[in-house]
Amino acid sequence: MTIHWCGTGLSAVPGLRRLIEAGQDVVVWNRTVEKAQEAVGDLTDKIRAFDIDTLSAELAAEDVVVSMLPGDWHVPLAEAAIAKNAHFVSSSYIAPEMRALDAKAKAAGSRVVNEVGLDPGIDHLMAHDLVAAYKASDAYDADNAISFTSYCGGVPKIANAFRYKFSWAPVGVLKALRSPSRSIRQFSELNVSKPWDAISRYDAPLATPESFEVYPNRDSLPFMEDYNFGADWKVKDFVRGTLRLNGWAEAWADIFAEAGTASDERLQEIADQLLKENAYDEGEPDRVVLCVALQAEKEGTPVWHQTWVMDAWGDERSSAMARLVSYPVSMAIESVINREIEPGVHAAPSDPKLVNRWMDEIQTLAQHLMKVDHLA
């Protein structure tokens, strides 16, 4: 059984090194061999120039293909894995084309696991834990009003004037700004075409409380079913969103003005310039903040309210973003190898055994990670 890890970009390396150091048989595929050698050449010489046809020819049954490449590669690589009765893992959202592979994956015995990075990924684990805990509590009542919020952001630990620095591909950050969002606010569906039209304040219950700017991200609504919400639950609020430092919206006003209508070529130009001006300096720490909360109210009074809170920053190990994206990917690969995940197309697991085990390891990756019971 061989792990074919594709991509050694900004958020890929710590999890890749973890697998190699654990003695797994890993072949590293990267578009630029030299960059892969810089990343893991001290641990392995199994480094190849990425080519999907060459990789497909080498695939054997039960191998695992890992895509840390841009999103356009995920479905072709998953299809290549399924064709060889192999498996596939990615940290990215499940696209409709990926979900459509479910029947083929099941027939081939292929485990196709996505959404196992930071967000999506760790946030899913936290949500599954909170929903399970609420359902098992004395406060559970289908008539309660339920509010769910999940906010995540990578931000500079040392704030800059732009209120942001890039820990992943800038063009991906800019394209995400073009995504409309759908969420629930005060029992009503909220549809927003531009994220900056729905910015609000969020007071995070960190060790030292801190406020951030937040906005809804993508389509939150399908995740109610993914998180095992009851079909009869009365949902007051449900939003999965992005978190930024205060002052971010003002600092980005010129970007907002152009990003919505810019051509792909112009967007790349903007991204290149922004990376030049707002990249992390050598050794400069990044920071990741993630807060996932579930609250139940009865007749307007909170009867259950817990929040998972994570605050992590770069250290001598790696950037926080790289650790928190790639370590869960490596844990998902191990769960695939151990057949702890069924064949088919899946997101991060809801099985309490896996959730608890993964969260125990994630505890070692963040400087601050705890579950807050606001009513205790």
C-alpha cells in the first residue's frame, strides 16, 4: 500500500512529514520537484514530477491518493483512484462532481474522504461533538430554539495595516470573496451575494476575550443535515463563516471594489501584488482562530450553550495554518488505511471514536484548545 501525496504547497508539509516519519510508504508528487525536495528531501528521495497519467499508471488497489493541489485536480484524481480500487483524501469542500462519484466509489470499495483540513475539517469534528453532547443532555427538547455558529480565520499574529497576511494561495482568497452565501438569521434564510455586505462583530470567548469581524461563508444550510440536526428542530441561527481582524473590511475596501468584476488575469495580478506586499516574513508567526458554538433556548432563555475554542499560532514546528490543515489530512489517511471509514464519498467523520481521537491529537497542535460550557 502506497500513499501518493500530490502537492507540497503552503499548507501541506507538516502532515506529509508526519506520515513519512511514521514509516508510511509515501511517494511525493509535485509540479516543481525542487520545491518538494526543499520540503521533504531530508526524509525521502521518493519525489516525482506530478503527472496524472504517470501517477494513474502506478496506482494499485488499496493505495491512497492525496490531493493538496488546486481544486480542479481533486475530481480527476479521485476518479483515477476509484478506477484502480484505490482511495482518495483531500482537505477541500465536496464539489457536486465529487459527490456524484459516491456510487462508483462504493462499488469499487474506494474510500473518498474530503473536508478533513482545518475549515472544513476540524470545525466539522467540533460540530459533531457539540450536537452529540446536546442530544445526550437533559436540556434536549425538539421544541428548543437552536443557534449554531462556526467562525474560522487565519490572521497575522502581529497585526499589519492590511489586517491580513497570506498563508495560502492569494488568488484562492480573492476568488472566495466572489462566493455568495446562504445562512439562517433569526429563523429566516439570509442570502448574501458579496461577503462584505454581511460583516458583523463576533466576540470570541478566548482565554483573553477578543472581538473580530465575521461574515457568512458559502452555503451553510446543507451542513444542518451533515451535523445531524433533527429535521424538526427550530433553527434560529445557523452560519458557518470567516473570521478576520477588526479593521479588515476598511483595509480591503479597494480590493472589494475590484475583485467582484475583475477578469481571472486581473485577479491573478492583484493576488501577485498582494502576496508581494503581505506575505509572512521568515519566522513570522501566523495565527488561526476557530470558534464553534451551539446554543439551545427554551422560551428565550438559554438552557444549553457550549463553544469549542481554538487559538493557535506558528512556532518552531511550522505555521499554524500548515499544521491545522495537513495533520488532519494525515489522520484521515490513517483512518482510511485502517478501514475505519466506509467506502463512498465522505466529509470529516462523525463517529465519536474518531472525533475524540482526532481531537486529542489536534490538542497538541494548538496553543489553546478547550470546550467552554457557558452555563456551567
